[in-house]
Amino acid sequence: MKLGIGVAFFLCFLLIVVPAHSETLYVRDDIQVVVRSDPGKNRKIVSTPRSGTRVEVLDKTPDGWSRVRLPDSKEGWMLSFQLSSGPPNREVIAKLKRENEALRQQGKTLIEENPRLKSERNSLQKALSKQTKTAESLKASYDTLKRGSSEFLALKASHGKVSKDLAARTKRQAELEEQVRDLQNTRVLRWFLAGAGVLVVGFIVGFMARRPKRRPSLL
């Protein structure tokens, strides 16, 4: 018996201490909605929110009242059946009408712009075709230039090699000519020396031949 009383007391304590879970609801499409200071139709009116006002439900009573918090932070009680989980039908219809009107205007704008868009598309296609032809022409020119460049580089390399060979051969020819001149100068000098020697020998022989012989003594 005491255990049952303790459990009941504990449950009551939890109901008092733990706050009720709040949820967001909307004021329904009623002609007149009032928020009162306490549950009861005779209580003081705190506010009269219009249909579609978004409120925060803080608590509910078994007899059909809900404690709510309004957007301006005011709190009060109102009948629970005047609340709905979604926006009122009137607001939903008005929203759908606005969206429908916006879509209709967009469709009208698209219809009006359709000829202009077609013209722009045709212009873009022509420009694209022209640019494609230009790109192909540039590619062909580039390929030709690339081939010409390759041939030019090959000719340049060949010319450089031939120039080096010619320079080497020219240098070798100059060296050979120098050696030939040295050899010729050496031969001339040798012939000159040989001729001079012959002349000297001839002069000596002639001198000796013209010299008077000594007669032997009669003693």
C-alpha cells in the first residue's frame, strides 16, 4: 500500500516538474479566435490572433484548451479545436493562387521570348559554324607551319654540320699550304746553298789552277 502511494506521488511529481512538450500549430479558419488569460470562455481576453497565425503550444487540458505562445511572446489559453497542424486552407489557397499566377507570368514571358531565343540560337549556330571553319583553317596552317619548321630545323642542322666541316677543311688546307710553302722554302735554300758551294769549290779550283808552280832548285 505504501509502495503504491510512493509511486503515485512520484508520478505526480514528474507531471509537475517535467514541462509539457511544445509543438507548433496554426490558428484555423475561424471567424473569431481569442486567446484568454486562463482556460474558460469567461476569462480575460489577452489577444485576438488572425487566422493563420503561427503559435507555440505549451500545454493542453483534457477539456479542450491549449496554452499557447504568440509571435509577440504573449501567452494565453485558446480552444484546441481552433488549432491545426498546417496552415489554414484559405492561406494555402492564396499561396497556390500566387504561385499559379507567378507560373502563368513566367509562361507568358517564355512565350514572348521564344522568338528572340530562337533567333539567338540561330545566330549562335552560325557563329559556331564560322568559328569551327576558322579553327580548322588555323589547324591546317599550324600543321603546315609545323612541317615547315621541322624541315627548316633539319636544314639548319645540316647547314651547321656542313659549315663546321667546311671550316675544318679550310683550316686543314691552310695548314697544308703553309707546310708546302715551308717545304718549298727549304728546297730553295738547299739549292741555293748547293749552288753557292759549287761556286766556291770552282773558285778554289780555278784559283789553285792559275797559281804559278814553283820551279825545282838547281842545287
